[in-house]
Amino acid sequence: MEFLLEYGLFLAKIVTVVVAITAILILAKSAGNRSNAPKGELTVTNLTEQRKNTVEQLESHLHDNAFLKARHKSEKKAEKEKNKARDKALKQAAKEGKLDAQRDPHLFVLDFKGSIDAKEVSSLREEVSAILAVAKEGDEVLVRLESGGGMVHAYGLASSQLDRIKAAQLPLTIAVDKVAASGGYMMACIADKIVSAPFAVVGSIGVIAQLPNFNKLLKKNDIEFEQLTAGEYKRTLTMFGENTDKAREKFKQELEETHGLFKDFIRQHRPELDLDTVATGEHWFGTQAKALGLVDDIITSDDIVAEACKDKTVLALHYAPKKKLADKLSGVAGDAADNVLLKLISRGQKPIV
């Protein structure tokens, strides 16, 4: 009986060890798969084809079958001739070793709807990299931009991503349908051409920082606040401590320096602007912005896309980062809490453009 008991315990230990080893191997493999898994997904939408399908759908209700049949026959004949000419051009290009350059010009369309911390720059980076990997001479880029600005360093990085397009000598147009203010305009001024809807909000070339101060409330409730720093200006204004005139003056100086850098950046990319007039922190509607030189034309992004579809293949790119389970579970309440903390803390510590 004792033998059977000992043998049973021995088997239990063996099973436990095997299960533990198996679990470790499974976890290791799972971690390896996660590290090799794509961090996100790039979606490409052919807007030219999409527009063509929409037009065909509507025209099926506008014309009789005889007209549609005759036109389809004509279009099919024209397409056949076009393909024949293209096949001939491809064969010639293959002989000359220039096959890679034989394709129609494309307009790549990106959407950037910026938040305070410009976290969307991670997707913008992937989208720009994808375009630069395949772009050819004759291609162009359109960015549909919507942002009221945010953290200086974040929008500086977003602007640098757009500057990669310019460095590759691809014509860049930025369309402002709603708002490109402050950091949003910082991004917009990178473009070869800025267009705006008539009542889009443009400008706000200025810097702001704001934060609440709870020092009096803490004192009223006999709560002490301590903050230790090394370096006289490691922290100037604070939310909980007693702010001094010297700290305020230093912080204001930092804001003025940031504003100066902002104006220099605008001057570099749009040297024709009268900065004394437009760099006051004010914003203007599209038609007013055009008169001031902040934008080049009054037109919507829809008009640009519609016109480009006539002679170009228009592709809209969108990179969606793969969300972690925690991100999916956080929900709207978590996002709202993050935004509140961002406004209370980050805005107070770093200037906003």
C-alpha cells in the first residue's frame, strides 16, 4: 500500500514538472509570436475606383439602357486601345531597363486628425514611410489636416514627418477643411501649397501654458506640499506649491523663446508672410487667411481629390496601430481621464502651440 502511495506521489510530481515545462514553452512561444507579429495594419483605399463606382451607380438611374450600353462599348474600346499602347510601352521599357518607372502618376492621400499630444504621429510615420518606399517621379501627396495644436515637441516631430516628403522632392499639398491652428499650422506650413475651406480656422501662431494652483486650498486644509529639485529652474511654476514672481518671469521667458522658435520655423517655410501681423496668436477664417498669405487657395480637399481622379490614381492610406488588450478595455472613460490629466499636468509643464 505504501509502495502504491509513493508511486502515486512520484507520478504526480512527474506530471507537475511536465505541465510546468509545457506551460513555460507555450508562454515562450506566445511571446515570440507577439514580438514577430505586425505592430499595425496599413489599409489602402483606391479613391479613383471608388469615385468611378459611385458615378456609374448614379448614372444608371439617369440614362436609359441603350445609352449606357453604347457608352460602355465605347469605353471598352478605348480601354482596349489604352492597354495595347501600355503593353507596347512596357515592352520597350523592358528592353531599355526602365520597366520600374512605367506606371501612371499617383496621388497619395493621408489624414491627420491631431490630439494635444499628437499621438497620431506614430501612424503618420508609417504612412509616410510606405509612400517613400514606392513613390516615383510625377507622384504627389495630399494631407487632409485637422488640428488645433498641442505639445511643442510632439507637433515638431509631426512636422518633421511631413518634411520627409519634401526631402524626397514629392509635391506636398495640405488641405484644411476645418482647423489648422497653432501646432496644426506648424505642420501645414511645411507644404508646397496650403488650401483651405472658406470658414476653416487657420493661424493662432502663438504659445500658451496654463495650470491650476491648489496651494491656497492645501493651506486652508493644513496640508503641506514639498517638492525637491536640483537646479534652480528644474521646476518653475507648480500646481501645489506657492509660485513666486521669479518663477513666473522665468516661465514667461521660456514661452517667449518658444514663440520665437515657432516664428523662425514659419519664416523658414513661408518667408513671404508678415509675421508681425500674423504671429500674434490670433486665428482667421479661410478667406481671411488667404488675404494674409497664410493659405494659397480656397478649396476643399474633396475638390482636390475629385479633380485628381480624372488623370491620376488616388490612393488613401491609413495605418492603424495594433491595440493591446488593455487599450481595448480602457474604453471611453479611460480616454476621458487621460485627457483631463493631460490638460492639468502636461499643459502646465510644457508650452502648447
